[in-house]
Amino acid sequence: MPYFVYLIGNYKKTKLTTYVGYTNNLKKRLSLHNNGKGAKFTRGRTWNILYTEKFNRKNEAISREYYIKKNRKLRNFIKNKYK
């Protein structure tokens, strides 16, 4: 079963807010975020997928998610591609 690491974004005025997570069902997870049933941080916003990576093992996806969350330089690089 494939796992995905994703970065979703939301524009509020001119500021782009991002969130990083992992899942095995990308469409369902995005729907949960947009319907207020995802992570608490994502509630009340409309999200769009900005970036995804696919992995064969869950522990690989979790490790990559952690790396992206902690690496501000990488997140800013991805964010700047979508401004």
C-alpha cells in the first residue's frame, strides 16, 4: 500500500499558510482537512495540495514528513514555487 507525504496550502489575503502530513489516501485526507475533520490546525480553511511524494513503506513516509516539517528552508522553497 503506498503512502504519501503531502504539503497543503491556504492563502489568506496574501499570506500562504502550509501544513505537512502523511496518509495512504490523499483524496480522503484532503477532504477531511477541508471539511474541518483533519488536524486541528487545518480547521476552518480551504486547502489545496501543493506538493506530494510517494513511498512504499509507512516508516519512510513518516520519516520524510518529519524532515519536511523541521526543514524550514525546504518548506519555503516549495512555498515560493506556488506564489
